[in-house]
Amino acid sequence: MLQVARIVGGRRLQGEVRAAGSKNACLPILAATLLTRDAVTLRNVPNLSDVQYMLEILQHQGAEVSQPAPGTWVVRAENVSHRTPYDLVRKMRASICLLGALVGRLRRCEIALPGGCIIGPRPIDLHLKGLARLGCDIRHDAGYVHVDASKARGEYVFLGGRMGSTVLGTANLVMAATLTPGTTRIDSAACEPEVVDLCNMLVRMGAHIEGIGSPSLSIEGVERLHGCEHSVIGDRIEAGTYLAAGAITDGDVTVRDIAVEHLGAFLDKLEESGVKIQTGKNFVRATGRPTKPIEVTTQPFPGFPTDLQAQIMALQLTVNGLTTVTERIYPNRFMHVPELQRMGAQIDIEGATAIIKGGRPLSGAPVMASDLRASAALILAGLAATGETWVQRLYHLDRGYEAFDARLTALGADIQRLPASQLPSGFGEE
Ligand code: EPU
């Protein structure tokens, strides 16, 4: 059943919220369970539609999955199929992270190419370049990529691309290299905390990886990996979204169970804009609202994350003066802009830069979510707007935020999830 969110703006958010397990750490970690025949136990797994979907794909590949407790999943992949059909890949682009796991485990795979998505083209040329450098034979046929890794050996791979490093490309190459004979050295590897979490889990499975967290990784292939238990890191993007939600309402929000160092660039920008930040072991508290315009440029970690770009834009709409937001990861990731404009926002796009003339009043409106982070940004804007905001296509939000509306309600927001049939007439297509 399609659902919408109705937000009545003007409430101040206050209180504590716990960050759930990270979606973007969890997806490649789930794929990595295919690297062993043994059972792998994962804890702190968020309850998200993307995670459910990845579990279904693992089952399609032949794995058995069970959930002994909320947030804990056990995956056992005694037998694994080497083929992942288009039907599965097209629904979730991140399923491309099966590539490295299948190549590692089976020395071959056939996986449908994912194609682009709403935030822009999503090529996998670097993933394939990395595998080709290891000596994999790669063939394209009818929308599928066929990889034969029977002759693969460890090699030096420079994995940087036009936009810098690649997160899932690094994850794929690392997974493949763990079971490839010889030593694979990767330069310009992604340093995102989600990649670090995957590497830490692989080490628990018996992989030999050096340089974890740096752009230079060295992986010495082993003959087999074994089962392990692993707890997924807290979601820095979700945490940042709650802090922005607090700040947009001049509130006082504390996020717990989050590694503060994963949020460095984001917290730096919040502070620069005038929000008071307090940090401690595994928590961040944001008090007050932003008062100063800022310049934001998205970059690979440890730079400002593209996945918090839409949210900081919503936040800066409330600040007098010109804020600029430049996208260096996905230059067209501005689909939230026309929807924010429907709420009264003044934003001009020039190339990959959005120029935000902040301080104009926002007024509630029916708006359409186009992707995961855009949905969060629209809800944030709704918290600061006068009147009612109706956010449609809520399924985008549920891909990456666990019980977002319930958690905002607990912080004091006036937000309700309703069946789309309750949209006021003339408010939208749903
Ligand atoms: N790129 C290439 N060639 C490649 C791969 C990537 O040119 O072979 C380019 C991309 O087009 C992009 C840049 O490199 O311009 C970075 O893309 P990356 O490969 O790092 O993205 P990803 O691994 O596909 C993950 C997250 C995204 C997040 C990006 C960037 C997952 C499941 N997804 O995608 O998360 O935006 O890294 O940090 O981990 C989200 O959660 O909303 C989301 C989109």
C-alpha cells in the first residue's frame, strides 16, 4: 500500500535518538557472507526495505537466512549460484556488490548490469577495470557481465576515477581479492567508514588485509574464509539527518551509538553555520539553529558526504544570505530542488552548484520524493515550514531510514504516516 507523510511544521525537536546500523555498510557486508560456506552472524542490522531486498537476493543465490533476534541475521551459504538476473539487480543498484563476492567464492559470475538511477549515471567501469587488472576475463552479453576469474592473480590496481574513489567498486575488488592467489594492492581505494567496516568483517572471516581505512590497501589472498560474528557500525548519514532535523527546528537533539569521527566534515559545517555541537564517546548533540550561510562541497570521505547534501540544503534554507552547495560526486543530484522550490525555497542551479538564497519563509505543500535522501530533505523542510507538508512516494524513505517518522515523533515532531488514499484531493497522483 502506498503511503504518504503529513508533517505540520513549527514544532521544536528535543531529545535523544539512537543511530541504527548503517545501510551502506550492511549491503556489501551481507554480500560478503557468500564468501564462505560457514554461517555468518550479523548484528545491528537495520530494518530497511533495501536490507530485506538484499536478504531476498542472497536467498535467490542459494543462501539460507534466519533472524534469531530483532536486528540479528544469520546467513549460511553452503551452495551459491553464480548468476544474478536483471529482475533482481534493477530493483536495487547496490546489488552490484554481489559481483566481488561471487568472483571471490566461485571464481566466476554472471550478473546483470544495473543501469543508471535517478541521481545520475551509475557506471561500474572501475569495478570491472579492477577485476580485469587481476586477470579476470570479462565479457558483456545481453545486458549481463560475465566474469571468469579462473586465471586471476593478485596485482597492483589504481582504482581512482573521474570523481575520485568508488565505494562499492572498492568493496567488490577487496572481496574478490581476499580469495585470489597472490597480493593485490589497491591505490585510491575508498576510505569511507562503510568500506572499513566491510574490511574489518573480512579480517574476522580470515582475510589478510593491510592499510584498512587508508587509500592504499594490500590484500593477500587466502584459500578459504570462515564464518564470523560481526556488528554493523552506526549509520552516519542517518545520524546526520537527525542532527539536521533538530537544528532546522532550533531544537536540541542528541544522537547516540554513532562514531563521532565518521561525521567530521558534516559537524564542521554545522558549527560553521552557528549550530552548537557537543560530542562525547559515541554521541553527538546539536543545539540551536544555523544563523550563517556556508559553502559546502561534497567529496569522498573524509570530505562532506553527498548523502547529506540534500539535508544540509534544506537546513540552510532557513538562514539569511547565500549558501552554496557544490556536488562533486553526483553532479546532477539536485532533484529535491524543484520540490523545495514548491515550498517557497529560492535556489538557483549553476552546473554542479546550487545557490541557496536563504531566509525566505517556507510554506507547507504537497511534494514528491524522488530518492532516499531527497525524501529526508523534504521532511526536514516540512518541519520548518508553516502549515502542512505532504511528502509522497515514501517508499524511497523506507529504503534507508528505519522508522523515521516514529523517531521524529518521539523527538516532538508532528508527523503522520498515512495511506496515500488520504491525500487531500488535488494533492497528487497517489
Ligand atoms: N563511478 C565511476 N565508475 C565506477 C564507479 C563509480 O565513474 O565504476 C563514479 C560515480 O558515477 C560517482 C562516483 O564515482 O560519480 C562515486 O560513486 P561510488 O562508486 O562511490 O558510489 P556507489 O558505491 O555506487 C555508494 C553509496 C551511495 C553513495 C556513494 C558515494 C551504497 C550502497 N551506496 O554508492 O549511497 O552516495 O557511495 O558515497 O553504499 C545513498 O545511500 O543514498 C546512496 C546513494
